[in-house]
Amino acid sequence: MGQLPDFLQSGEAARLFPVLADTSKEGRTLSIFLACLENVNEFGRSMLGSVGLKLGSRARIDTFTEVVFKKGVSDSKHRPDGLIKVSTGKSTWTALVEAKVGTAELTNNQIEAYLGIAKSNAIDAVITVSNQFTALPTHHPLSVSSLLTRKVSLFHWSWGYVITQAQLLRELGEVDDREQLILLSELQRFLLHPSSGVKEFDQMPAAWSDLCANIAAGGTASAKNPICHDVVGSWHQALDRLTGVLSRQIGNHVKLVMSKSDAIDPTQRQKTALAELVSGNCVQSEVLIPDAAAPVQICADFGKRALSFHMRLKAPADRKSTKARLSWLTRQLSDTDNNDLHVRLFWPGRSPTTQYPLKALLADPDIAILDRPGMVVHSFEILLVRDLGAKFAQRKIIVTELLNSASAFYDLVGAKVSAWQPKPPKISEGKREPASVSTEAMRDQVEREALDRAG
């Protein structure tokens, strides 16, 4: 066990095989997780890297449970579940850890108390781990006063995020040590068992159904309505699960696209999404998949009760006609058989877009030319639309449909299409020898041109 920090009165090393009461599900789950964080090098670097720590090979991670502080908590009912200590030789970084499993959720009273404890003991951060999802570890599922996080950072990992990071490290072959790889595999096995209390986001709140009913009855979304805030929050949790699922499917990191301001401030992200919901009765986002031709744009439309997924591609500039440009796209999708896929064509100037089912374009590409004779398309959008009707309002079904449709769209479109890239320029005839473009050669050329102009 590593040396206890000075601010601790006592504490136990996090154990892979904790001896705890059957009722202490959270303590058991956290102890096993922290022990793997400490003993699987790449896992520790990956998880702590997500909260801004870049650890070299000499960095040491020590983890503790059942921590008792020398000051700041003697009269408090709040006691953090664990502690992480990172030593680099030159400096030490510490974080309190609070874990929840099952349906238990974090509360402001508890987390604000831990931030106070951390400040009193010069601890750098508080990290929470629960079944609640966030877009980034730097975002938190609770709204906490910025005054409390001036000197103490607040981070959050969902258990789904932990499982995904472990899976990606294994699939990408980033853990070389056999024993450490076994530990990581066993951590996944434990967390994925129902007894661990770990579960993924699988149901929208009642607010989702309420907003569906309100809009169907002719009502509108309002930024002041608490129902809309709950809908946006649940949408973000569903998206975070979606990126985790896609990451595991392709074996690489899938991320949400966010503006710099939204990524820095989760409150601003909430406001941005609320504004979109109010203006268009929809919630939407973009997902960035490694090496894909374009981000995947996702929209849940409450007015139409539909989910839509689309990617936008520039038409190849080295093909001069609409037919040639469209053939470039349809060749990539020639073996796709799906009635829900459509292609939207974007034309120069203010000419409105046109749209056709992919099947129709595969059968007869000339239909796209008849609508815009003499014009050349400049970009395409491939869309998958799921008209869910009454299913859209059902809280579990909408999450399942979102995950299934995102996976289907990537399989049908995202994994098949490539972005157009211009070909590299060629050396023109007459310039193949370096001497042909030397300063002397260029001087002779301009002299000849001057003589020709003089007649």
C-alpha cells in the first residue's frame, strides 16, 4: 500500500478482492475499480488523462477506500468512498471519489460537502462515478456553484464510460502486460454482471412523453419550462450512451461534436440545446467517427415524431456534370438496400434542394437531372429517416430506436462512403527536369516573352 497522504487519519488500500458486507455494493464496486485503476498502467493513464492529467511512465497511482480525514469531516455525515493519489516525483495530485450504483443518484448536498472537504484538505479534485452519463468527464450531471469549484475541480465518469475505455484499450491492443490485460478483462466482466449495480441509460424521463403530448396537442416548447430542461438533459445522456455503443462497435473512440464554448461550459451546452428545441421542436447533435467521410448529424423531431441521421459530402470537383457527380456517390452505395435512405442534392445559388429515395436514384439517376437542367450539383446529403409515430413518445423504445438506427446508419452509409479529395498535381510536360524551372530558364522565358510583345 502506498503511503497515506498527511491529511488522512486512516484508510485502506483499494482491494481487488474487498472483504465487505453484502450490503456494501457501492464500496465493493468502487474498490475493484480503483484497484484496477492503480494496477493496470494504461487504464490508469487513460482514465486520469480524461480529467487532464498526463502521466509518464514513472508516475505512481495509489488508491484508497474507507478514508478518514484528520479535519473537516468529524461532525459530518458525509464521507467520501475513496481517494486517488498520483505522484510524479515532482508533485502530488489527489482526488476524492464518490461512487453510486443501481438507481442511486448523486445529490448536491453530498457533492457540495465533498468539495468543502477537498478545499479544507488542499485536495485537487472531486470525482464522481455513477450510472448518470455526461458528454465529457469535465461536465457534471449536477449544477454546482462555480464558487465551489474555484480551487477544487469537479469531474464525473459514468460506469458506461469506464466500461467503454476498458474495452477500447483491449481492442486497440494498448495493454501489453498479460496479467494487466487479465485484470482489465475481469473488471469488465465484473462491471457487466447485474450484481455490480452498473446499468446503462435505457429510458427517457416522463418529461419526454409529456413534451410529445404537448406538441401533438398544438403546444410549443419553452426554455422556461422544466419539462424541456429534463428532455434536453435526457437527450444528452442518450447521446453519451450512443457514442459509447458506437465506440465499442467499431473499436475506436467516437465523440460528440461540440463548440468550444459548449465543451467548456455544460450550462452553455444546455442553453444551446434548449434554443434549438424551442425554435424547431427538435433536439440534435453531431457525432464524429474516426476516419469517416463527415460527422453524422442526428435529430429527434418532436413535431414529426421521427429520428433522422445524415452525412453531408462535397461533390467531386473533377467531374463536370451532375450525372457524373451523382454516379460517384451511388457507386459507393450500390449494394445498400434500405427503403428509409434518401439523398438530398444541393444546387448553386438560391436554387432549393431536391431529394429522392436512394433506391430511385440507383434505378434511374437521370431523375435528378430533369429537375435542374443545366445546373451542376455541388454537394450531397445522405439521410436515414425513421418515422416512429406513437413509438417516439415511449420512453424506453425511443432510446432503443436511437441506438439501433445510429448503428444501422453507420453500417449502411458511414462505413461505405469516402469524401472526395482532389488528385495531387502533376508535373506538366516540359518541366520534368529541374533545369527547366531554374532561374536561368525562367529568365530566358521572360526575355523571349518580352521580345514577342515588342514584335
